[in-house]
Amino acid sequence: MDETWVNDGHTTPKVWVDETVTSTRRAFLDGLSTGLTNPSGKGKRFIICHIGNEKGFVAEGLWCFESKKTGDYHEEMNGESFEQWFSKVLPHLEDNAVIVMDNAPYHSRRLEKIPTTSSKKVEIQNWPRSKNISFEDSMLRVQLLKIVKERKLEYQKYIVDEMAAGQNKIVFCLPPYHCELNPIELIWADVKNFVAQHNTTFKFVDLKVPNILKN
């Protein structure tokens, strides 16, 4: 599974151009058209999340919504929304399915917050206390953090991992910056290329799949 995006100005970077038509007046006199001018900005965009396997996309797996921001699309994805989508998809996957995903922050929310060096001392003390791990109240922060470091792997669990395990599925997270290891990236390339070739109006309403197919 993976996410991608496409904007209403998405088009092919290179097109055939008739260099003999140098102006709208020349085109008018010759009974021609200068064609549609490519948009200068990125415009509105859809954010798309999907999941599939060697048989194709899972029919119930599409999650698509209009972006409200202009920055990195990851800004509009959050753990709660992703987990809600994930919970709806899991029942439609086969038992023992291995779900490949990247390590985006919203894929990697932990079941519980484990203290770090920036945590208050009382928070660090409360963590081993809640786990019945022995320590002395007189211990320094550095000593408490050492206990946390030694024991945290026992409790470092992720929400999506537990959700998947509860339905006999396995989550496999790719190493950072290795999206090329996810086969769906090849599908996204085909999808975006298709949109680029069929996007003739550069209007957001026409970017939706049914309208793109009509064009």
C-alpha cells in the first residue's frame, strides 16, 4: 500500500508543437488553434491511498480526498485517519497477508509514548512504575533513562502492527528512503502517466476518474 497525489495541472512535460503558428492571430488566419496553454501552477490536487497485490487493487481499498494545503501532501495525512482507513481494509485481505508500507509517521504511531531525554523526570518515573519495573525514587534522570533504554523494546509496539496481527495479517515496513522496493510505485507511475495524457481541461472537476476516462 502507498499514497500518492495528482493535481489539476498534471500533464505531460513534452508535447508536439507546430512552430509555424506563432500567434493567436496567425492561428485564426490559418483556421487553426494554438491549443490549450499548460497551467503555470500546480493547482488543486487529490490525495490517493490504495492497496493491492498481484491480482490488482483491492476493490474496497481506495481512499481519495481533495487536498486543502499546498505543501507536502504528507501534512494532510495523520495517524487517526490512516488507521481508520486501515481498519476498513484489513477484513478484505487474505489471512497471513504481508502488507508492505513505508515508514511515514502516520504509519508508525506507537501504542504508548515511551519517555525520552526531553521527558520530565516524573514522566520517566511513571513509565517503569506502570510496568512494575523496579527503580529507586532517588535515582537521577540519567539512571532512569538507562532503565527505559534497557526495557523499552519489550513495549515498543505500533498501532498498525497490532491491528494487523489481530486479523492474522503482518505489516512489513520498508527501510527509510527506499520507496523503490514497493511495487506499487510502478503502478502510481502508470496512473499518473495516464492522467497526464488524458488531462485536457486542467479543471479539478474533470480530474476525477470518470471524467478523465471520457476524455
